Amino acid sequence: MNPESSIAAAESPWLVRRKPQASPRLRLFCFPYAGAGSLPYFRWPDLLPEADIEVCAVQPPGRENRLHEPSVEELPQLLDALVRELSPLFDGPFAFFGHSLGALIAFELTRELRRRGLPLPGTLLVSGSEAPSRRSGLPPLSGLRRDDFIRELSARYDGIPQQVLAQPEILDLILPILRADLKISERYTYQEEPPLPVRLCAFGGTRDPRVSEAALDTWRLQTQQSFSMKMFPGGHFFLNELTAQVVQAVHAELAVGATPAP
């Protein structure tokens, strides 16, 4: 691989790498849920027991230090940008982790990489998301008026944090990002393709009001390789409630993926 391409990718605004490594054993690309950026994965490099796994948190436009850039509302456009920005770093073993909308994006990005003949992740970890083939088809939220949008969003996804609701100026910054991200989800139509040739692991919360264990289990249909599932004692955002336990489970799955099959 061209070293200049690797350097350019490392400096991409699409990625936040708190502990960058020149030659990590594995890169873990982490995709955020709707409305979020890299911050849900801020502690992950510190919690992973092995320093040779590099956490690459994906930071789409419209959030954090990219707040003044327009958000992406179309999945094909987002996938094109992710392929362009991330693929220079696919020069060694890597894995994808995504939560909620991030799980759908990680899945569709893996399929897009296969269509283009590019390297695939060794392991795809999907969290807090029903399988794409059995999406619920609930009425769309993105076009609702402000108060209705907040109420329905809270009912479906365990709510917006109280500390955010209590600060209208912060809430007004987040709501447009949430609307844009939800448009990606609401416009998504699943297309049949062969199962992926990658290990697939699904994580869920036992108290998630939207993603049942059965909906999570259907992810097994999307892989030709091994499938595993783990439930955590939390709601839709168990990722934030039980960060250390989630990172431990991710590390365990990556260790299994690194072990050659007998």
C-alpha cells in the first residue's frame, strides 16, 4: 500500500483515533448510533486489554468538530464516502462494530466492499439493531414537529438523556443530526444478497423496547461463517450503560476471530 495513502487516511476527518498505531495487529472501526459521532467510543482504547488493537471511531459530518458540515441523508452517498475514507486503512486485519443505525451502516458497508472487490472485515459486530431483513416498518419520525419528534424518539429508543433535554441550546444542535440520521434508516430498503463470508456477532439489551432477542437472532442469516449472540442487562443504549462489559465482549469475539479454524 502507498504510505502516503495511509497517512491521508489517518488524518481523515471521518476518523478519530485516540491512540494511533503505525502497524496495529487489528483495526476496529466503530460506527455510531443516530445523532452521535466518535464520543461513544472515547473510552474504548483504554478499556481494551491489548494495546495492539487500534480503535478507529467513525465521525460523520454534522457532529462534534464537524458540526458545521452538512449531514449525509442518503445511504449510497454515505457508503461512497466511507469506502473512500476508510479503505486506505484496510491494509491489515480489521473488524467493524456498529450500534443501532451504526450496525446497519457497518453491515451495508461490508456488502458494498464485497461488491467492489475490496478487503472485508474478519468480524462484523452488530449491536442494538434488528436484522435488516426484518425491520419493523414503524411510522417515520424524521418529519415530525419538534415536540412530537422528541416524544416519539424517547418512546422508541429509551429517550434522549435528561441532561440534554434540560439544555435547549444543546438539544437544538442535536435534533437536525438525529433527523438526518433517521432519514437514512427510514429510507432503507433491504435487498437480498448472498450471506457474507465474515464472522458475525450480535449484541442486544434485555430491556431494549425496540430490538427483541428474536429480531437480533435473525442476523445469523447474513453470514456464511460462525454466528454468536450476547445479551446485556440494559436498554437500547446498554452500550453506554455497560461500556466496560461491552468492550470485554468485543475483545473476546475478536480473539475468537483471530483463532484459525481447526
